[in-house]
Amino acid sequence: MGPETMPRQVGSASGSPLRATLSSQGWVPLRESLESATTEDACLECCSEFKDLLAQCSSPLKRVHTEPSLHDRAMLAASAMDDAEAAGVVRALVAALRSAPSSKARVALAGPALAMLEGQHHRRADLASQAGLFDVLSIALREDASPDVRRTLLAVARSMLEAGGDRESRVARAAQEGVLRSTVEALRGQADEGACESAGGVLAALLASGGGPREAAVACGAAEVLAAALRDARGDTPLRTLAIAAGWLVHGDDAGAGRRRDAALAAGWADAIAGALRAAGTSDHTRARLGFAALHMLQGGGDEERRRQGAEATALPLALIEARRACNDPACKATLAAAAAELKRARVGRESLRGSERADVVLPAPLQQAAEGRDPHGACWACGSAGGDVELVPCGRCERVSYCSVRCRQKDWKTHKPDCL
């Protein structure tokens, strides 16, 4: 696991005065209020009660924070709760969200729901899944087009899917209860940065689970929606989460992988990815994730020759220089080497991503290394230091990136964490 960034060390809540206070004066009244919340005003009052609970969490956190954030207080408040209390509050929250009378009420109630799930707390995520929260979120996403509502509901779904524990069961339940289709539709034409980022995170978590969700995503138009989202994304972070989702959609060696890659090319992914790589402000991490998607688009199955020709018509092959750090499995390396040799032979690359018009372009070093049979992946994800005398240690969670030191790993964790599936 990556380094923990939240203040979990601020005194154990188990058996603490804080837990006793919150149990007697907070969670029980809040649950009772949620169970009777049938009007917008009542839903807003529940949100106020939750914020009042958080206010009681300021003192312990001031040991490490001058002014603790709402997020930090929410984390501590949610930790000061036993499993029985959590089950009661989660079920009441799900029921209240299901019957919420307005967009304003949904947003108000989704705030406490998200705080309960923050920190990827898998037990509460499992409780929420069993209580039917995915079904509630799916229905609400279809019925409410408000960017505020969609952004918040998608953030709740993402927290549930990214939590540890029995993630596989939650992913299966989410797909079964319509979250995949609702997320694709919520992303269609979405301009809100927060909603795009959360939608990308939900799709990435679902598509990372295997071929079934990937096939279902293509069937409901995800290839076209992701192409448009990649073209229109505002901000580097939303673009990166969308690129991760795109990479998972075309990943794999199952029977349908070639058809998914053909669908991606037909939807305009080559131009969308190349355009995103050219965009000002695209970070190295995001470029690497775009390269990951580009790399998998050129792998086997389906009409492979047509995909390669379509890629050559754009600057897409140059995306592969970023893929060297995003992918370490043998299939990726083989495709990277083959693409490098093809680029060198066909001299694709005259159209530089930076707009260069030079007639004679030197093959980028990572591709040159791959064409010569050398490993282009051996570099620290954070600082770029090459291997050799420096031992690179892979991420203990995803094993997709490597670091030259603990310092580089810790420094990069906040940026790498959304990618770490």
C-alpha cells in the first residue's frame, strides 16, 4: 500500500471520550433524523447535524493541524463509530437519498455519505453497497442533470468502488445496478471538471475489473463518450482520470479486446489522444496514461492493420514514448518494441506533437531503446532516474510504476494514488 496521507495517528477513536460523546449525542439522533427526513428542509437539517458532529472533532486534530479541515474532521468523526452505529447511519442515509425530494436535498445528503466513505473505508463501503446505495446513485444520476448533484453522487460511487476489502463484489453489484450505464450517460456532454473527474474515476474502477464491464461499456456508447470527453476535458486531473478509464477500456487479451480497440479508433480516439498530448499544461503523469491507452489501441485482435494505419495518420504513435512508464507487462513491452520498429521503418513521427516541421526526425530515445531490444521502462516514476546502479522498487499496490527511493515514492503518492488500481 502507498503511504497514508490522512491523520490516522491522531489518537485512536476506539474507547475514547470522543467516541462516547458522538455515540450518545450524535449518531443516534442523526440516524433518527435521517429516518424521518422526507422534506428538503429536513434533509438540509440532517446535513447541519452532521456538520455539528464534525465540529466536535476539532480539538484532537489541533495537535497536528492549526486549523483542521472539514475533510480531516469528517475522517475522525467517521472513525469514532463502531460497526453497529455505522450500519444504522449508512442504511438511514441510503433510504433518505432514495426518497430525497430535490436536487438540493440530494447534494446535502450526499455530503455525509461521502464523508462516511472517505479514506476508502471498505467496511462502510460494503454496508452501503448491501443497503442498495449503487441502485440509488444510478437512479439519481439518470433523473438529475444538475452538475452539482452528478459531481457529488459520482464522488460517492468512486469512493465505494475504490475502497479495499471485497472490491470485486461491489464492482459486480455496481455494474448490475446500472452504475456503469448511468456514469457513461452522466459523462456525455459534461463540462463540469469535478463531474468529469469523478466519472472517469468510476469508469476506471469498473473497467479495471475485466472484460465483462468493458464489453458492456462499449455497448452503451462509452467509446464515443470517452473520445468526446478526452477532446473537451478541462484541467489536467480530469484528463488523467479519463485517460485511465480509456486505457482500461481497450486493455486485455480477451475475445472482445480487438473489437473494443476497433470501436475506439472508429470513435476518434487517435485524434483525441494526440490532441490531449499536444495541449498546454498536460502533466507527465497524464501523458503517460494517454500513452497507455494509445499503446493498447495498437495491440492485436480485430482489424489490427486498420488500427495501425489509422494511428499513423495522426501523431498518435508518438504517444508511445509516454507509455514506457505506464505499462510493465510483457504484452505492452512487445507492442512498444514492434511500434518502435514500425515507426523507424515508416518514419512516422515527422508530425511532432510540438508542431515541429523538421523533415528528418530522430526517433525518440525510449522508442529507439525498444527497437534495439533494450528495456525502455527502467526509470523512476517520480524523478526519472534510470535503473542500472540504482535499484528500482515497484509500487507495492499496483506494481505498474517503480521508484528509486522511499522519498520519491512518498513524494509521488498523492499524484499516483488515483492511478493505483
